[in-house]
Amino acid sequence: MAIRWHMATATAAICLIGASGRAEPMPVDKAARLFGARPDVYSASLSPDGKKIVMIVSGNTRARVAEVIDLANPKPNAITYSDNNMRLTHCGWASNDRIVCGFQEIAISQGRRLGFSRMIAIDSDGKNMKDLSSKSAGDALRTSQFSGDIVDWLDGTSPEVLMMRDHVPAANTGRLTASTADGYGVDRVNTRTLRAIAVERAYPNAGSFLADGQGHIRMMSLKGMDNAGLLNGWYDYRYRLTGDQHWRPFSRVNYDGKSDALRPVAVDGTANLAYALKRLNGREALYRVTLDETLSTELAYADPTVDVDDVVTIGRRGRVIGVSYVTDRRVTRYFDPAYSKLAESLSKVLPNLPIVTFESASADEAVLLLRASSDSDGGHLFIFDKATHHLTELAPVRPELEGVATATVKSITYPAGDGANIPAYLTLPPGSSGRGLPAIVMPHGGPAARDEWGFDWLAQFFAARGYAVIQPEFRGSSGFGDAWFRDNGFRSWKIAIRDVTAAGEWLVRQGIADPSKLAILGWSYGGYAALQSNVIDPGLFKAVVAIAPVTDLRALKTEVEGFTNAAIVRAYIGDGAHLTEGSPALHAAQFQAPVLMFHGETDMNVAVAESEAMNGALKRAGKQSELIRYPGLDHQIDDTAARIDMLTKADAFLRSSMHM
């Protein structure tokens, strides 16, 4: 498939090399401004006719704005926005002139900080905004925390969607219409008139619903709960035969990471089958399951070294076109021959942007919206017209970096103390010789997560400032199978943290890092790993930066008390000596390196009290420590001004601590 590509060539970047053989670092104010800026584009979606796009873009320092662009006259029109504790998360098209957008917010309810989500519908010109939440006739007996989500966008010919909605029972105050429905069900909702027709009744423990791409609900999950209404970690999946309303058992999955049952992720109504993940030889594999009485199952795809992540879908109905997973890079295997051929063609015309994802499509899939990026490029959005084979750039994701010399990322492995080979990503300063550099070990969050080869604004900032950065996939990371995951990075913290410190030792042995200028920096669990590394090897790192870190495993368990997932979190963290041994706040006396911490005050993932406890413990032990708090910001610190401030202060701290 030939593609005609219309895009201006980026300005060539120039990198100056100093007499020492090192690249001259970018001035800190410039680097912090460039890399601390939030992406210009978060997400984008095509209208059913392929003529308009709704994009979520950055506004002022922390705002997000939904803009509509008519491709025939590409001048953006802002239709709604979010700011402060409200976050605009996604938008899609119910019809060619009606848009649905989701919001998340943090609010105080009964004295506790809680997360909420809401969905609204709005015309493409910004008028006629309406709340899509289910309404109770009478006095609501509980608060609706998550109002719902779209299960099926349908064909786009009308403003109707299939929506999973939270139905809240009401006290009967003399009204015969007072609702007794409780929990999530599915309604066919007219997003313009708000007329709703029940498609699936509400279930108090419903977790999710899957449609078949033809407007029918074919699968659902029910959450396991104890008598007190607390989640126990089990999910029962059920399915329906074609044309039948009776629910049948499909599988029972435990999310403790030890279940070998099928976990459905998509339904193909045309072929009458479900796609589901299940373990094969200790790794997640993808299966096709026929949705008849037999539930006959066949392997769709498995990789011998890593877990399969998910299916790849396209279009309004979520048609499955492939499977995705990560080795050292993200890999997509296409089941659909046409998309396989298109992806191959795109790789030839976009050789410097090898990470290509199909973000959205018109109803007939004649017009596609795709994103292409790389390790050194934050990405670009393109429109592809199948009829003309034209590929046209819509917008760069990070326009401020056009023409800027950014770093490349190399996949490497290094040995741990027990001989295991640990995968990692190594980022060196642009133009650097790669020898005798100040260096940073940057473990990821999670711990049940992993880094991927691609653009990372934190690593790129420090590379621009002259640091080598290594990002280890320590044991406890997800995606590498059961044996690598162990008992997760909290229960098996000794193995995980030893893998992290081994990354620093390897940098020194290879001559990449100057041992007197070796630091560690992490976010969330990565911040925990940065702190705990200095408990087991106090002399290795000369400076510690921890962003929103876990500091006390016992406190982390206490934070979830009163929430429905409390038992799951408690079981995940576990009980035993590791709660004390693995809590850096309890071992402040062992620290030698100075510590700098950053934390958003409205963090829902890790309470700011964890950083306060760590800071207090270090100061009581006579250690150098500072905590910088960001009012009104959550775990992501999704604010350009705050991120610029954080990068600037972290850089100054590292240079001062390591006498640079």
C-alpha cells in the first residue's frame, strides 16, 4: 500500500561537545521548561463521518481543554475544560454533532478524600451540556462515586450509546417512582434528550460489561464481596449465547496474580467468540473462546519470554485486529491482514517514529487517526485517508521539542547479585562519550508495572542536563511472567531493591558512572525503592530524590481502611517481618545520603503523610532531608508550573549534593 506523506522536515538538532568529551548540558531553566511542560495533546478521537476530531489538550498550568477541529477548516474550537481537582480524561463521539466526555475529580465526602468520575454530553459547538449520570427519584441512599462509562458507541447515526451507569437506590418518600435499583447496569442513553432504556438491570456487585460490536451485551463480571460489602479479589465472569438473555458461567478469576482462569477482554460478535487472557507456562497468553455451550478454546497468541498485554482494537465497535505485548519494545501482531500491511507501510514512511498506534477511526474505517512516536520524540498525530493514501500530520504532541536534541534510549541487561540478567533502559546525554558521567538510577512505580522503550520526560530532562539514566525492570515488575513477578515488589522487596542497587553498581563497573556522582530517583513505588536502597546499601548513592513515595508499609495498609478494596490491598502488601524491615521510615538512622522529596497534597494513591513521616524520621536522626509539597495536586503532579519547579529543584539538589 503506497502512502503519500505530507509533513515538513524537522529542523536539524545540533549538539555541542565540550573539551572533556561530554556534551554541554542544556541550561536548567530551558531544560525544565521544555521537559516539564505537559504534552500539548493527551488524546484525540474521530467523528463517525471522519470529518471532525475532538482533542484533549493542555490549557494553562494545570487545565485540560476539549477542542473540536473540523478537518476542512482546522481552527480549534474549545467546548469544555477542566481545572484544579477536576480532570478531563477522555472524549468520544456519540454522533457527528454530539460528544461524550469523562471527568475525574477529588472531593471530600464524610471527612475523607475520595475520587469521583462523571460523564457529560455536549454538542460539537460547546452547547447543550448535560450530565449522563443516572438520576434517583427521591432521596439517594448513597453517593455515586463512579457514574459509569461507555460500553458501546454504536454506529454514530444517532446520539445514542450503550452506557454502564451506576443506579443509586432512593428512599421512598411517598413517591411510587422511588428507585430500588442498586449498582451498575447498562442503559441505552440518548445523549441529547437523556431518554434511557434499560438494557441490563443493575447488579449490586457488577464490575464490567462487554458488548459484541453489534449492540448486544454478551459478557459481564460480578465482583466477589464478603458480608460487609468488602471486595475479596474474586471476579465471576458470565456470558450469553447468541439471542439468549440467560447468563451462563464463563470463568472465575482471582486478581491476586495466582489465578489460571480465562479473563475476557473483548467480544467479537461476528465470529461469536471472546478474546481472553490466561496463563500459559507462567506467562499471560491470549485465547479465543467460542461463545456457545462448549466454550471451546484455542490459543490465539503467546510469546515465550513475556506476557501478552491486551488485544488491539479499531473503530467504534472495538473490532479486534491484533494483539500487543512488550519485549524490549512494544510489539503488535496483527490478525487483520489489511492493518498488518498498513502498519508495514507506515514503518517505511515513518522510519524515525517506530511506535505507531491506531487511536481512532471513522465508522467505516475509511479515515484513521494514528499516533507515531519514538524514544527521542514525544509523538505526532496523523490523519490517514485510505481512499487517497494521504498521510497528513495533524499535530505534534510536544511542539516545544521540535528541533531540540533529545536522547536516544538503548535496551540493555545487567547482572544482579544472584546472577539473574535484569532488563533495563539506558539513556545517555545527547552527544556524550558515555564515560565517567553523573548518573541516576530511576526505578519505575507500581510495583506491578514496567517501563517501556519510548519517550520519557523525566529521563530526557536529566539526560539533557548531562546525566546517564538507567531504568531497571527489577523483579517484581509486571510483564515478564510469574517467576519474575515473584510475590510483588513489597513482599519480595529484598530481591527487587537488590536488583535496583545492582543497576547502580553496573553503571560504575562499566565506567559509565562516576561513583562519586551516582544518585537515585523514583516516583511512587520508585520513590520507595529509592529510599529503601539507602537502607540496604547506604554508601552507594550520593543523593536521593523520591516523588510521592511509599515510606511505611504498615501505614500504606492503614490508608485503605474503610474502602471496599481494603482486604485486597492488605493481602497484596502482606503480613510479617517485611513490614518493618522493608519500611524506610523506620530505618532513617542508616541513611548517609541527603534526601529530597516531592508530594502532591491531594494524592489519592499514596498519602502525603508518608513523605511527612519519612522527612520527620530523617530529621530526628540528624540527616539532611527536605519535603516540598504541592497544594491541590494529586499523585501525577499534572501541572506544568509544579513540574518545572520540581525539575529545577531536583537538579539543583543533585548538583549540590554531588558537588558538581
